[in-house]
Amino acid sequence: MSARSKARKAALDLLYESDIRKSSASDLLSKRITELDYVVRDFTKELVDGVENHRRKIDELITTYSQGWDMDRMPVIDRNILRLAMYEVLWSIDVPQAVAIDEALELAQTLSTEESSKYINGVLSKIVEIKPDLVL
């Protein structure tokens, strides 16, 4: 697993935990760094902060384009994989879209179900398709 893949997984872990605890992933990350001497890759911090900073727009897009799924009924892991991938696809300047999507699908296949990876791929494909028309 590459360093960036490990950073994505760490960011996903923090996003997942923050979703379960109804807290800020950035706050959890800061607490880990301070209290536990938690080693954080710069890319993990960039991802967590990016998702947190754009979360309202990301969640709006997930709600709009995840046909048949209410955000509250969506599995927590799938919701956070989508958040992470959407941040990378829409705002990250140094990650190619195809890489962000492939990484999201790998996380879904490893941590969720095969159906989840197909569903996530469909939502992300739609986001890539409409990206030029989005107001971010």
C-alpha cells in the first residue's frame, strides 16, 4: 500500500469516527496529535481538513446524486468514502480524478461490500460528468 493510500485510509478512519461520534474530524485529529503523539501524514491532514471545509457542499452533492439513498440511511463507511473521494475529485489539485475514484473503490471493496463499490462508482462518475457545470 502506498503512502498516499495509507494517508487516505487514516483520513477515512477519522471521518468515520467523527461521523459516529457526531464530532469534528479535524478536532479528533488535533486531539490525537496532542495527546497521543499520533504521527500524521501531511496528506491525511489535508484530506481531513478539505472534507471538513467543504462538507456542506459535499453532503449536498451526495444527497442530490445518490439516487434512492437518504444520507442518514446510507452506511457510515460508504458515506465517508464518498465524502473523501468527492473532496479529491472536486478540490484536490494534485490528485488525478481517476486515481481518487480508484482509491475510493479500493476502500469500498476492502471495507464495505461489492454493491457499495458499484454504487460509489456510479455517484462519483456522475460527479465527474457534471463537474464542469458545478459552482464550487
